[in-house]
Amino acid sequence: MQKKVKLGVIGGGFMAQAIVNGAVRKKFLAADQVIVSEPDEARRMVFAELGAKLAANNRDAAASCEFLLIAVKPQAFASVAEELRGEPLPVLISIMAGKTKASVKRATGAEKVARIMPNLPCAVGAGMAGTDCSDLLPEERAFVHGLFCSVGEAAEVREDLLDAVTGVSGSGPAYVYLFLQSLILAGVEQGMTEAQAKQFAIQTVSGGVEMAKTSDKSLEELIAAVSSKGGTTLAALDSFRRDDFTGCVRRAVDAAVRRAKELSE
């Protein structure tokens, strides 16, 4: 079958929707340059309303495109791979946590696989994606990089670091939301309304991140800039240190990385 579209997508979940929406919104792709295979009718309609084409099945999607985004849960990959095997495959772009390029190639018979680890803020154009496109030609790498830059930022890393990217960045938004939730609850306990606490907490985290991105100071220097001797910030930081806040974060990231490795087995 002649390749009719640029990007095929297998799996119509939230992350696939975010990537396609971003690519279309930034005019990196036109909606009719995308074909989506998704069994759930409600999810199919999300992409149809965007203007994307709909495939009858996974094999038709693979046969119709130049690049094929595999956007299913790792646990669902075996059945997808079985359906694709034997089909002349385009460049595969996998966003599955834990699945190595070698394992994707073995399962599908694909010759070229790019492995990407994006994160949830892709949905608002503020994502971060670790990419390993070392199998691809320069023009193929440029397409994959451009696709993920349409929903945020993308940085090339070695594949053996992608589980670490998963632990820090892929799972990282949930850590931020948990910290925000905890900060809001603490504010409510101190007498603020939930709406007040949420406004102050979110703007404080947002502003702190913006300073970290734009300042020429190190994070240690920024911490010191907020902390005066004998003041309130030092009292809070001392409490964090007594509770081994840094160790807690390290153990959480390690748990995520170990789970990513388990998913590859």
C-alpha cells in the first residue's frame, strides 16, 4: 500500500492525543497527515473531530504511514506486536516505558525504532521528552525531534539513560502535583481557604521554576537567596532535612526506574 500519511498512531489515549494536538496546533503536521488506530469508539471520535484519518486496524495504520507512533501501555504491546509482525513497517516511534528498542524490534520485526520518553505536560505544550533516535537517518531524526518539540522540549540521550529519564521526567509531574497537594493542605491547616492556598502554592511553584530556568544562579544559590539566618525558610528547610526530604525523592525516583526495568522483562 502506498504511504498516504506522515504519521500513524496506534493507541488513542491521553498522551497520543496530546502529541497529535500539539503537532497540529503548531502546524508541524496537518490533521489529515495523521491516521489513528484505536478500538474505543469514543476515543476514535476525539481524533476524527480533530480531522485525523481513522484506520480499520493496526496493520492498516502501519501500512499507511511513514512514521508509526506506538502509544499503548507496555502491558498491551505484545498483542499489538503480534498483529504487526510480518507487515513491512515504517519507522517506529515508541513511547512505552521500559520497552527497549531491541525488544520492540524483536517483537515486531521493525528495522528502525526511535525510543522516546515524553511526560504529561505535553498536553499544555510544556512537555519534556528524552529521545534516542540513533537508528534513524538525519531527516528521520529531524521529524521525530520536531514532533516532540511541538509539545515542549526534546533532548537526545543514550537509550541506557531513558529509564532514568522515566524516573525523573516521565513520572516527575506526579511528584510535583503531590508536593502541590501537600503544600495546599498545609496552607488550609494554617487557616487559609483551599482556593487561597491553591493560588499561592501554584504561583509560588510556577514562579520558582521560572527563576530556576532563567537565573544564572545555581539552585543552591537560589535556596540561599530565600533563606535568611534564623528566619522562617531555614526553619522549614531544617524540617525537610530532618525528614530526609532529598533521600525520599531519591528513593522514589529509584522505585520508578526499577519498575521501568521490570516492564522491559
